[in-house]
Amino acid sequence: MKELALHVLDIAENSVRARADRIKIEVLENVGEDVLEIAVEDNGEGMDEAMMKRVRDPFFTGQSKKKKIGLGIPLLEQLAEHCDGKLDISSQPRLGTKVRACFRRSHIDLPPLGSMADTLIALFGSHPHIDIIYEHEVEECRWSFSSRKLLEEIGLTTLGEMSQVLPGIRDWIEYHEQHLQEGAKNL
């Protein structure tokens, strides 16, 4: 994949298939320690030990019979290892799953983070019933939000209403992402 945000979208869609109603996405950039960490955590069905052993197999797919192969986790793991990092997965049946990928931030082959705004809007627009919690930290600068709280504050109740404001929400996310990066540069 050309950007890390697409990996995040793929892993979050796994959470949707696992019947999560809350998905937490965290991005941590630490320039001083040369680390980029991305985590996707859900409260979905989780995995038992047998599934945990198979989830890294590129020809295994979990809940969805329509999806023939599950390359998302194996590709992310390969990328993390290639960029001097690692992929950790923790899961418990009926409690959820957490996928955490760490990378050496300065590695020449690390793809850009890409548009988290597009990834988040794709998730909001496709799954408005799921609370997407997003946290992004760069050095000592941090911002976060919850899609459920955001929609409550705006006063939206239907998918039709939401589709009308998605472009504005996307712009709002981009604005904060840009200011987060600029704020970190000024530290």
C-alpha cells in the first residue's frame, strides 16, 4: 500500500467485520526516539488462540467468507519488520483485539502516513453506528476526538444528515492534523 493510512483502514475494517462498535486508532510520532507507532484497538469478537496463530497467514481470513485472502495483517507485519520495527497483536474472545505496528520513523522505505482524514471519513461514512476514536501525538503535541461525541455535538441523527457534513468534517480533521505537525515543529 502506498500509505500507512490505507493499512489503518484495512485493519479497522477487520474490526468492523468482528462486530466492534468502538474502534480506537492511535498514531504516535516520536522524532527524538525515531519511532512511528500505529495502533488499532476494538471491542469486537476478539480471537481465540487458534485464530491468533493463523491471523498472520496471508491465506487465512477470519469472519468474512466473501474476502478470499487476508493480506492486511501479513503485509503490515512485513512492512514493520522491513522498517526495523514489529507488529504486535493481542486479543481475547468477546473482548476485542489490538493491532500495534511500530516502525523506525526515519527508515527510507517507510511509506508516508498519508491522509488520515480520508481514512477516518471512509470509516465514518460507511459505519456511522461505530464510535471511531482517533488520537494523534507528535512529540508533545496531541489531539483527539470521538466520532460519536462529534456527531452528538453537531446534532446529527441520520445517515443522510451525516453525508451532508462529511466534507466539512474531513476539512476539520485535515486542519487539525496540519496544525499538529506544525506545532510539533515549533517545539
